[in-house]
Amino acid sequence: MKCENCTKKECSKKQKNDDTQSTSVDALSSNDGSEEKNEFDTLANAKILLSDCLACDSCMTLEEGARVFQQNQKEFFRILNLNKKCDTSKHKVLAVSICPQSLPYFAAKFNLSVNEAAKRLCGFLKSLGVHYVFDTTIAADFSILESQREFVQRYQRRNQEEHALPMFASACPGWIRYAERVLTNLVTSHICTAKSPQQIMGSLVKGYFARQQNLSPDKIFHVVVAPCYDKKLEALREDFYTALYNSPEVDCVLTSGEIVQIMEQKNVSMKDVTEVAVDSLFDDLKEGDVVRHDGKRSDGYLEHIFKHAAKELFGMDVKEITYKALKNKDFQEVTLEKDGETVLRFAAAYGFRNIQNMVLKLKKGKFLYHFVEVLACPGGCLNGKGQAQTVDGKPDRALLAQMEEVYTAIPVRLPETNLHVQKMYQDWLEGMDSKKVQDTLHTTYSAVNQSTSSLDIKW
């Protein structure tokens, strides 16, 4: 576990020149600036703290550190200002994709419905000069569907392949980075190869949408609004980069808190912003009401994969899932029984205490689970360190409770029922079993050689 005395330690890879690495938004006019401290002051300074970011100083390189600090409001406004200049050859189409777990934060913070929050956030971003605002739920549809199929395949191969099971979820970049940089191939070989929703959204925007708009991918500047810092590191992965166009799938990640800070610097309240319908990737269509996936605090990989596996492998139609809390509320299990035998055993492991216990059991050969939804943040994605934090960097529990209430009330849509997704599988991805699906929606995870010190990390 992380030592309490270390939780406020600044990442040692941070460059010393605060003037060049500060994320103060120089592009804003002086009238918009605010010298007052606010609840996101630490975000404004872009200091990566061990309590905020799971990629601690033992596994972030100097180059990565420099590139992470470029993912801030200043870079966002640099592109906006570039678009205001006369040289149209340098203009970028600015697209922003919003994670579903960020919307409840804006809704709870500004006392809005989640649909109002989505439309007003869209209105605010477009008032700054953003061209398109997307919802990443469709990318999560793809990620869940691919994860479901992979689990069934792994289960069917479990007696032939040593590392087929258990399968670990791959959507959380903090967990992935920890697994690759600190753990061994014993663990990484069990990670699902489906890309996270963020990076699938990158493929959709820089691939599908770019083609629809007859744009080169490098002419699009793609920003993702996310609840946690680790998404910034995920965007830097080499496997999420198109060398042909010299273009990453995601150019910049801003946390929900950084968006609020921009509002504060612009002296804008969400309640004063005009509502604008969120864009879709399809022609001139607009998104309807906000929907989510099963799962109280995340994209619901456990619930969707569990129900799908029960149907595909055992012919059982599971309507409701019963969670059993074990040592703490962030480690829960779900089982499926048939003819008196437990045929599926899934778990949700949130936070590093539970992740460490899980890995220890795996190494000792005492692991009973077929699938684990692993999330680095205690409480799940809603509790990402880029939102719902108090001034001293601790979770704002009252706001988080409101966010959970808002998120739970959002209607659930099964990925299988999204007709756009089904059509894209056929028209864009050349069928569900095509090589293009593998190239576009999947990646690989493996252990990264680290110095001895990185193996001594104590969380």
C-alpha cells in the first residue's frame, strides 16, 4: 500500500522549470484570468502527485513526463488560437469526446440533470471554438462487445492454454500501467486485449469519422474529457499512434476538473450556458438522452461479460446480478451455479489494496476467479482523481454520493442493441471476425523492463 507520508510527494520526474511547464492558460485574455486559489489549483499546476496518478516516478520516463505536461489547457487553447489565424493550412478540426463517468460530476456539481449537463457542457465547449463534441458511450459499446467475445473464447480454450484464464479487464490505464511496469508477464498475459473506450474512441474519431468527413487524421485535434489523470498517460502509448499520419488517436486529455477551471477562468457558470445537442459520428445526427452500461460506478464490464458468458456458455439467461462483498466494499464477487456446481466466478477489484491481494493469490496458485474487473481507483471510475476532490486533494464524499445517485439513474442500454455499432462492424470493420477488427479494436499488453527500483514500489 502507499505510505501515507508519500501521498503528497510530487512526481520526481517533473521538470524543474515551472514557467515552461505550468498549465496556466496563456491564451485566455487578462480579463478572464483569476489569481484566486480554487478547488482545482493542483490541477492547474499539473503536478502529478502519487495520490493522484498511479504512474509514480519509478515508472514514468523523462520524455513521458514532458509529454504529459503538454496535455493541458494551454495546449487546448493553442489549437483554438491557431484556428483563429488566417493560415487555413494549419487549422485543425477540434473534436472533444466526453467520458460517461465525467457527466455525473458536472450534473452534481452544478445541480443539473445529466442530460442538461451534457448539453450545456457541449454548448460551453462550442462557445470556445470546438467543432464537434462526442459521447464515448459508443466506444464503450465496442470495448464491451469485444471483451465479451474474448472471454468466451478464453473460457473455451482454458484447458489448452495456460494463461487463458483468469481474464482481467483492460479499460483502466492505471491498472494496465502498473501491470506492465511492475508486475510480470504472469499477469499481463491474462489482460483482455480489447482497447479501452478512450482509445477505441480515438480510432473512431481519427479513423471512421475522419473518413466520413474526408479529413486526414492529422487534421483533427482530438481531446478527451476524463475523470482521471492516468488517461493522459494512456494517450501516449506507442500502440495508439498512427505513424503514417504522424497522429496519435488522442491528442490531449483534460480532466473534468480542468474543464471546470477553464469555466472559472472564463467566469462562466454552467447554468448560464446555452444547451446544444451532443454530436454523433454519423452524418448530421445528434445524440439523444444520455445512456450508460450496467455497473454502478464504471462501464460495467463485469455485468455485461457475466450475463453474456452465462448465455453463451451455459444457456442461462441472467436478469439480475447479486454481488457478495468480501473483505471490503471494493472487492466483491459474483457467481453462477448450474446443477449445484459453481461454473462462473467473477470479481470486481477496485483500488490497489485489492489489486495487490488479487495478484498475490494469482502468484500462489490460489486464484479462483474466471474474470476480474480491475479498476485502480477505490470506488471505481466516478472517484477518479481528476474530479470530486476537496481543496486538500481528498475525495469530496458528499459530491461523490450525488454523482453515484445521478449515474445510477441513467438508463442502461445494452451494447448489442446499438444499431450503429452493428452497422459499423459490417461497413467499416469488414465483419466481426475480420483482421481490421483485431487491428482497430485490440492491442497487446506485456511486461516492460524496469530498473530494480521500480520493482520495489510499495503501494
